[in-house]
Amino acid sequence: MRSGVRGRRVTSLVSGTTDTSSLLCPRTFHIDVHGGRSSVSGVVATVFGATGFVGRYVVNRLGRIGSQVIIPYRGDETAFRHLKVLGDLGQIVPMWFNPRNKETIKRAMQHSNLVINLVGKHWETRNFSFYDTNVVIPATIAAAAKECGVERFIHISAAGASPDSPSGFSRSKALGEQAVRDIFPEATIFRPCVLFGRQDRLLQKYAVMHTYWKPRIRVCKHQKLQPLWVSDLATAIMNTLPQDELAGKTLNIGGPEVMTVEDLTQFIAETILSRKHWMDVPRPFMMPLAAIWEKILRVPRMTTDELVFMANHDSVVPAGARNALYDLGVTSPSRVEDVALSMLRVYREPAFQNLVT
């Protein structure tokens, strides 16, 4: 598979155990964003983490302009089957891989001219620590992309990443950025603020806590957030592709408004038409409970590291930094108020679910 007929050329040899004779050819990167899903955009993309929250939006944007998208996955077909309809027939290509096996990673990108890394985790598991997920795997992907002659590499980090943070998540995200930059200097790195959308861990989390918890516990109410709609993030990622000057840049990106956890949770309560009040509790009170959730729940409601992050970091574009969202063509980004009702309606009492406001 070759993509495009114009653009910069990069020639690379791919090392590995498989036959690479067919890969010893120049790579070109030229993107046509004006075609439909049955056109040829010139992009052959490998999207690591495509089966996660952000992945479906990115794959959808790539598929709708006629790109071929390779979907590396670790589980069974239930992990990727919802993505198969996002591109034309045969253009969404699932491929099993092992994130600890570099050869399987290289196999997933051996024909690609674009690699997007969405792999990340907000809590640790028995199999993957923060360091494994946010540092080792991105570094391995970046090294494989460099060896395969991939033209463009996009890495998604997080707002608040800091190598000196007491939060393991924040430290690992910062170390992951540095590892990717050292290996693939031309990588474009995004630092998005907290994301919201369907199946998110922001609106949905607090709506569940308010609807089903007794008491309705809230913590770190003064933390500042700049919520970014996940679809706007996907648009911003796509808009970087034709811009060669963004290679090697780190882009801070956040939503159109800054609010506190208190503002957000109060808005959620009003949206689901609830008159019940939140109970603010000190962070030390929540730490033992979060530690228990980490042990017994597959998807913990809150983790100890998350509480540490909330107490030490705001999820906003840093003071003095430019919000790259507007520079990337997202001129009218969606606010929480614009899309929340469609996601939170199900948490209302049945008699009020069909109300338009």
C-alpha cells in the first residue's frame, strides 16, 4: 500500500523477522481532506488505543475522508467491531498486537504513513502500571514508528503533566512525552484538558454519583477544569495533518470555558432535575474508600492517585500558554451546556426524561 503522489519523501528500512522486501520503498504523505469515505485521502493510519473513548471519534474522522485505518487491539472482536462501520468496505483493518512485543507493533504500522497514539490509563492495574502504559508503551510505539519510516506521529498526553508531580499519572504522562520526543523529535504532542462526551469519565461519573450514591459525596470542589468536547479534540487532531509546521510542536488544548468541580457538579444536578444536595468531604476521608474501589472494581469510581491529582493540578490550559484549539480551526467549540442534556437525560426521573430542557 502506498499513499499519495506528492509531499516530502522518507526512505526507511524496516528491521524484523518478517519479509521486508516489499517495504523498501519511499514513503510519501499527502492528505486530501475534501473527499468522502469512498475516496482516497492519501492517509494510511495506525491508531493505537482506537478501541478506547477518544479512539472512535478519531477513527470516524479518518474514515469519513477515505483513509485506511489499522486498528491494533488486544482482546477479541468485541473490542473493535463498533469501529468497522466508520470507514468504507475494507478500510478499517483490525490487527491483533501485544503492547509489550515490538514486532507486533511494527507489523501494525509497516504500511502506514501516520501513527496516532491514544494509549493511556487513569489508574493502574495488576498487569500495567502508569509507567508501563504512559511511558514504556508510547516509547515503544515511537521507536517502531521511527524504524518503519512513518512520516507523521501524533501523541496524546494530558493537561497537568509534570515530572515533579506527586501524582503517578501526571509524572508518567510527562515522562511519556519526553520519551516520545527523544525518540521521534518530529512528533506532534497534544495536551488536552479533561474530556467530556458519551461514555466519558466526567459527566457520566458525577451523574452516577449524584443519582445512585447515598450520600452524594463530592471532593476537591475548587479544582479548576476546562472541559473539552471529545469531538472537538478529534477535529483538532485531523486539522494538524495538512500542517507540516506543527511537526515537533506541543499543543495545549482546552474547552471554551473554565469552571470548578463545584460549578460542574451543580450544573449536572440541575440538568438531571435533582434537588438533592452534594456533600463536600475532605480528601483524606475519601482516600481509604478510593483504595478499596481500586481493589474490588474493574473500573473504579475514583482512585487514590486521582484524588492526589485533583488536589495538586487544575485541568486547564496553563497560564501564559495559548489554547491551540482555535488555531486548529475549531472556531466554535462546544461547551458542556451545549451537549450535556443528550448524555444526562437518562439520569432523570422517568416522567421527566423527554423534557426538551
